[in-house]
Amino acid sequence: MKKKLLKPKEAVIITIFVIFLIAVFFISNKTAQTAEITVITNGLRETFSVDLSEDRLFTLDDMEFLIKGGDIRVIKSDCPGGDCVHQGFAGETGGVIVCVPNRVTIRLSNVKNDYDAII
């Protein structure tokens, strides 16, 4: 006598549950990424939030920024040496871009990392 593992109703319920779990997984991984840009001028601190989901160029004071593919970088700055320009993209893997002469810091928030800690 053969015994069935699942009844038809049980198979339908399990299938619906698995589809629901897959949908929740994909929806939860699509959180909006933002970059917080902090500018310190004469001791005053201003913070701007920039959406990284749309590719674009924008200018803040004497600096030009590029957002591409969810990452952000400084592409033009009037600071001596241009270290902030050479720091490259800060993006999904995290990262901070700092321009000390212009007193600008770019720090990413809502970034998904696959690790719990960096040692």
C-alpha cells in the first residue's frame, strides 16, 4: 500500500506559502539607498539626503557629484590635491568620502552589507 506524502490541499498551501516567502524576500531587498552629505561651514553643520536610485549629476558649492548605479562619487572639486575626487565611488559596499578643505563628508545610509562586522 502506497502512502501519499501530501494531500492536494496541503501541497497548495505549502506552494502558496513558499511563493509568499520569495516575494517578501525580493521586496525587502529593494530598500531605497540614500547618501547623507554633511557640509560644515563656519562651524555650522548642514546635512542633505540624496536619493541614489536615479543616475544624475549635481553640484553643491564648488563640488560636482555623480550618482551612477546606486553609487556616488565626487567628480570635480576646487580643493588642493583633489583627494576627494580620487577616492572613487562609495556605494553598496559602504564607504565614506571626505573632502577636508571643503569640509564635506559623504556617508551612505540604508546600505545592505552581507557581513555583521569588520575586523
